[in-house]
Amino acid sequence: MFKSRATMRGIPGDSARKRGLLRVLVPVLVFGLAFGFAFGILLGNVGLAPWWLGLTILFITFGAFFLFRRYQPSLVYGYFKGARGEEMVAGELARLPATWTIFNGLILPNGQDVDHIAVGPQGVFVIETKHWTGEVSIEEGRLLAKGRPLNKSPVVQVRALTAAIAEHLPQFADHVHGVLCFAGTQFFDAPQQLDEIQICSYLNLSELLMRGTAPLNVTEVSSCVASLGDFAITQGL
């Protein structure tokens, strides 16, 4: 086992947690304003608006709030589950040797965030974490979830993020690799390659990154780390 000595930057899962909180706080604020406006009309504090308008707004807002309470928790849970998956992956990346630097939650200029970027002698690895329910497999060159093909494959997402990082590191573009990593037990197989993207479980992520030759020397690794430092990075709530 590797010792926990890789340099870690950023807070894993921070962006997902923020999005989850916003999915709760923004609707609650809207409901609060709507309830206040409705009661203002009923109490005669909003101009000449008729009382029935306030009552209508009150009933509509109450119904929407009921639906929000019923369905929103499951949606918010997905964000926090994703954040937990990023923490699991970051824990494995932290086991890499001191020659590695890990960026968690690096934010691109277009607002997209990259879950993890691992920079070491073996190259620059752009890692997208998924923490799904159910088994994930690769069959006939397709990624399947619960035995069914996906309408929107995360491989496309990983490819786009990898291209963005390679563009930022043009002199090292040949050594920038995309990785789709599944937290939990969704992906049981050994690491596999789908097109140019590596797919693995978080349990064998360190092994995947460390295998093969080491094309980057210490100076080149430091240069990559310095260049990636130009991007913003999450620092916690």
C-alpha cells in the first residue's frame, strides 16, 4: 500500500454539496416570498389587489410546496451521494506517493468543475467520479447501467473535460488521460478502456494511475502543477 503522502488541493465533493444546498435554499426562499406576498394581499397591505388573488396565490404556493417536500429530498440526496463518492475517490488518490499532486474540484473558465486531476510521473489524469446505484458494465463497446445503455454517457463528459485540460497543457497534451471512476461497488471488472477513456472502480484507481512507464520528469510534473494552479479550486463551504 502507498502511504498517504500525495499533495492534496481543494475539497472533494464541495461543488456537489453546494449544488445540493442551492436546490433546497433557492426554492425555500421563493416559497417564503410567495407566502408573504399572498398574506400581504389578504391583509390588504398590497395596493388594491383583490383578496381572492391572495387566496389563489396561497393555495398554489401551498400545493407547490407540498410537491417540493415530497420529491426534493431524493433529488438533493443525489448531490450529497455524489459528494460522498468524490470523497471516497480522493481517499484513494491520497495514497499515491509524494511525487503526485491531486487537485479536487478544479473549476474551468466556463464554470465546469473537474472532480479530480492527478498529476504525477505517469502523466496527468482527469478523473470524473460517479456514485451510482446498480451495476455498471461494458459490453460491445458500450457503457451499460443495470444492463441498459445510457441516454447520456459520462464518457462524453470525461472526453470534453480531458480535452479542456489538454488544451491548457499543450506541451503535455499527449500525456493527459481521461478516467471515469465509479465509487462504491458499481463497477466490478478490472480497469478497461472505452475509446480513449479508462474506466475503473475506485478500489483499483491507484493501480491504474501507477502502471506503465513514467514519461514525465520532476520538472515537467512541477510545470503541469503550476499551470493547473492558474484555475480556481474549491476551498470548502
